[in-house]
Amino acid sequence: MSQQDPTQKLIDYLTNMVNHGHREDAYQILSDERELVLQDLQRGRLPRDEVEATLRMLDQAKRGLDSIPTSGFGHLTAHSREGGRMLDSEFKLSQIGVIMLGVKDVKRAVEFYRDKLGLSMTSSFEGFAFLGTAGATLVLSEALARATGGAAAGATEVVFSVPDVRAAYEALRARGVKFTIGPRVVSGPMWAANFRDPHGHGLSVFGPEHA
């Protein structure tokens, strides 16, 4: 594995995502990791100096991401609108941008997903690995496993990319979806809202607040 500085490796990876039209997914990765690291600090799973170092790295990566010109969100699914308002009856989630799996040992997980399944690893840094698939980025995260009490099985979050988080939130609520965390800004211009499926799997919608 390359000895490149972990922060630069992360910036390079996120830059590559942005250049391929996945700016919102790059922000999602940063925001998720920040929340998980802060949870580790609150629960005493990581020492403060390690948490602070990780947060500095994420902040530096975010500044690098913010400096990349915005290319827009035209690649996201367009939804029917009436008078500027998304029609709840027409709304559909259609694009999964990121799937995060909590793992206890990221090196062992990479050996499985890369060496046995054949996925291509696009980048990695301490505790995290990013693997490319045809339609989404698979993120292997030790922090996510710690955030669920160390139980890697079930430590999963499926992230749906949407062009309008507020509209997606209202449309899904109208269908009876119960959100665990409502719409809020998570990184730069990007917003998210979290919910669960009937079996307890973590899901979220992610993108700009409004289209």
C-alpha cells in the first residue's frame, strides 16, 4: 500500500469522485465519518488526541473539496414537479451513491472484497477503504462498526443521492416513512436525513437542501 500522506490520499479520492460527477457522495463520506468519530469520542472508544487528529484531516479534506468548482447536480434523477413543488405521488428514490459497511478489521475486509470478490480499491486510509462498483462506492469503515457497539454485522448505511433533501423528506414522510434524524446540514451545501427500513437497516437521503 502506498505511503502517501493519508489526508492527501483522501483528498485525491474525493477529488476523483467530484470529477466523475459524485460531489454529493464525497460530502456524504466526510459528514458520516465526522459523526462517527465524534460518537467514538463521546462513548470513550477513542482518545481525544486521535479524534482531534482525524477531525483535522477531515476538515482539510473538506476544504480541498470546497475548492473544486461546482459542476451541478444534473446527473441526478429528475422528479416531476407542479408549480415548483415535487409531487409526492411521483417521487422515487433511484440512485444509491454510497454503501457503508462497518467492519472490525478493514485489512481483512479488503482481502475479501478486493481479492476474493474482485472489486477495485480506489483509495484507503487508516480504518477506511473505498472500493468502486459500477453504480456506487462501497466504503469499509471501522468507525461505523465501533458506533454500533462493535457489532460489525448490521453496521450498514445505504445512502440515496437526491437533488432535493427537503422534498424527498416530505414525500417519504407522506408515505409513512419515519425518520430517525430530520433534514440538517452535514457538510458544506449538503444536507441529509436518516431513516430505517422495517428490519432496522440504516438508510439516508443526501444532497442539496433544495433543487
